[in-house]
Amino acid sequence: MVKNISFDDYLSQQLKNHEFMAGFNAESAKLEIAVVVLKERERAGLTQRELAERAGVLQSTIARIEHGHNTSFDTMSKIAFALGKNLRLSLRELCKILRCWSNNTQNILVQFVMLC
């Protein structure tokens, strides 16, 4: 017999696993960055190409970020400056993620948030 469970209940169960939580938080951070960059670019009335030219990066870099790929602090700083925004490093989120990772994990995620 198959037991029905809501997605929220399933997610709550999965988030009890520290490795799952670390991955979930990392992906959530990348998606938040993607949404912020896309919305701010559209708010400025810019195409990906126009933002890329202003930021001094490739258009494909903007597209990858808007699709949830990770990027460097330097690239995010260029994009924020091109949009007339400030960039803030959220150490609280970084610490929350690092506490979930095992000692042998080499990846470090930094969450970037553009301030409106």
C-alpha cells in the first residue's frame, strides 16, 4: 500500500538529513541569485547582452547565472555595479550551510544578495 504524503511533509523529513540540507540550501541560494539578477535586469529594462556589456562579462555568463549556475564574487560585483546596486555577503547563510557539511567537504558556497 502506498502512503500519501504532502510535499511539505516530505521536504521536512528530508531536511533532517544534514547532507540533503546542505545541498538544498546551496541550490536555493543559487536560485535566489538567479531570480534577483533576472528581476533587476528586467527592472532596468536591459537585455542580457546589454547588461553583459555594462558589466564587462559575456552574455552567456548572464544567461548561466539567470538559469541558476554558480558564479564568482567578482562577476556578481560587476553585475551589481552595472545595475547600480550594492552587493552584500551573507555570512549567516554561509555558516548555516557549512554546519551541515561533513568535514571532508571542499565546496564553499557564498550567498550573494543584491540590495534594492
